[in-house]
Amino acid sequence: MKKIRKLSILVISVFLGFYHSAVANVSLPEIFSDNMVLQQNTEVKFRGWAKPGETVNIKGDWMDESKSVKVESQGTWEIKLKTPGAGGPYNITIKGYNKIVLKNVLIGEVWLCSGQSNMEWTAMAGINNREEEIAAADYPEIRLFTVQNSSSLYPQEHCTGVWKECSPETMKDFSAVAYFFGRQLQKEMGVPVGLINSSWGGTPAEAWMPEEVIENDDFLQTAAALQKTVPWGPVEPARIYNAMIFPLIPFRIAGALWYQGEANTINGYAYTALLSNLIASWRNNWGYNFPFYFAQIAPYKYGRPFEGVIVREAQRKTLEKVENTGMVVLSDIGDTTNIHPKNKQDVGLRFANLALNRYYETEKIEDSGPLFKSMDIDKNKVLISFEHAAGLHAKGNSLGCFEIAGADGIYYPAEAKIKGEKVIVQSKKIKEPLNVRFAWSNTATPNLFNGAGLPASCFSTE
């Protein structure tokens, strides 16, 4: 019995020794790791865990002196480092009772790419020219981080993922839209690009925003209650945000891309409010007003009339409501029989043009298709004005997809003609027009474009 007791004490002592060593060691979330990209010319907040009272020192190769911080009573620490202009690779050394060296770190531009399946969609899942695109994906200055799908009832400090250099092997299983966006940025700017893909197919906006945002808004609560449980992912408020967005918040980003909305056709009437609050909550928690660019969902044969176009219109209206946003219209590169169009190259390129033109201001280019601005009624005609209307033209023999209604609210197909940067709409059936709508169906693929070859967004004047 004495031998057994001594052995037990020895085992416990060894265990406690290992445990003490483990809790004393400095550790970091996986988002801070080898091969990562840090945002250039800013202050980056590092954080992690260690023994309370321990001093943690951190130094990047670009720094003359290290910075230090004492670990708080809860075993957590934070420290801010100023980053230089784009460059690298660098090593970053973190010392406490142990030493961690983060290797092959680049300084450049970091973007968070999020949403549902069209953002999650990889080259291997099926894109145009798949084999050629994969073979050409040799960009060691583009770094890729995919957040592993997970959900939580409560905000988490850690998410699972690995930073990887972009290569044919790593690109093929990464978000195709994010990759094509990053490739264009890297080509045009010549700086390292870090892409964080945090997306989950078939999930609604409610799951991607803090729970208190919905709890404190009766309108959003009612809309969120319409979501039905599905087998492929969470639909409840905040479940994904807690596990896949909240852990990223200390990591400095240049901006965010968002491709989502198909899972909100059930409550599309509320999508402007949902997306607006999602953007505001992310910016508030990050602590700065970063650019937020989103994709207008492509035409698709949804089951109920107008449910797709209602979301598209809600997305257009978000542009009017929320500053520092941009939208890419995809009506010309969609597939009405496939909710996952294979042309991800142009989606990424249009996102990149928004960033290059508006955020980086590297070149002046037209980055948006025509957007409804205003209407004027002249007897039996309606004059529609657009923003981004230079070079307004129709592809094909005649301009289609316009409808007009009078006081009774019944819409009739309208004759539409382009005059300069406006469209004149009329119908013999409507003597006193009141409203106009354009591309107002789930599968509408309109032929109105501007001089940059970008399609006009759907709209309704109601």
C-alpha cells in the first residue's frame, strides 16, 4: 500500500509539474503564427496567455527595442506593436518563461473575407478554368488563413486555422473569391496580402452578428425568428460570430468583403437592417470604420416569387444607409440554375477594383454599375436617373426588364429608351405613372450597362 501511495504521489507531483509548466508558458491564438501577414503602417495588437505576474517581451525584426507587458491576474496579456511599411519576411520573438519565434512574417494588406457558400466556394469545388487557375496560383507573398467552421453560445478568444503561403496546393482549397481578390491587389500594389477566410455555407446574417444587437431590436428579433433550423449549419443569432469573428477582432485588418444573402430570402424584407447592423457591430468591436464591400447575390430560380430580388434590393439600399461601403453587382455573371456560379474570377476582380479605387486610391476607375438615383414624372413618361451612368448603354437590340405602374399598383412591361445618362420609361397601358421597377424577378438578367461594362442593379421606386 505504501509503494502504491508513493507512486500515486509521484504521478500527481509530475502531473502538477507539467501543469504548472503548461500554464506558465506564453501562448498565442493561432491567428498569430508563422507565415502570417500583419497590416502595414499601423498599430497591431498582440494578445495571448501566460502565468499571472509574468513579464512578456515581444520584438519584431524591424524593431530596435523589444516591448514588454506584465500578465494580468486572469492570465491574459496584450501589447501593441507599430508595423512598418510593406516588406519582410520577418521573425517575431515572444519571451516569457518560454520563447516563441514566429517565422516568415510579412507586412502588407490584410482583408477579412466572410459570408456563406459563395464566399466559402473553392477552386476544387468548381470554378471556370479550374485546372489552369490552380496551376498558376504561385504567389508566396499572398498568405491564406481559413477559419475552421465552429459555433458557440458565447464569444470565444480563439479560433482554429493555419496561415499558409499561396501555392497551387494551398489555393485549391481556399475561398476562390478571396483568392482572386487578393491576387489582383497583389499584382496592382506589389505588396504582401493576407486573406482571412471566415465563411460557412447556408448560414444567415443573424448567425454572424452579436446576439445583443438582435436582442435589443424588436424588428430584428421578429425577422430572426423566421429562420428555420437546417442540418448544415447554425441559424441562431451570434452562434458563428462568437466562434469565427469575435476571436479575430484584435487582429488588425484593412477591410472586409462579404458575400452572403441567399440564406436570408426567408426574411429579405429585413435584410437592409440586418446587414447595416452587422456592419456597424463589426466596426464598433474592431474600433474603427474599415471599408466593407459586399456582393449583391446573383439571379437564381428561388422557390417563391421575388424572394431573391427583395434581398438584392435590400443590399442596394444598404449602400445608401451605411457609409464607406461598396457593392459588386453580379447579374451578368450568375447562373439562374446554379446558386453557386462558377465565374468567381470576375467577382474577385470587381471586389478588388472597389478596394483599389476607393480605399487605396491607386487609380481612378469605374468600380460600380449604374445605381438608381432618382425619378421624374413627365405626363405619361418617367425619367430615371442613375449614379455611375457614364456610357450608359444596352447590350442587345432593345433595353428590357423595366416595368411601370399607376395608382392601382399593377405593373406592366414598359418601353425603355436611353437618353444620355437617363432612361425614359413609358407604357401605353399607364396614362399616369407612379412607380417604376427594374429587373424585378428572381432570375432577371438585365442588359443595362455603363461604359465600364458593369451591369445596373435592380431597383424599385416604391
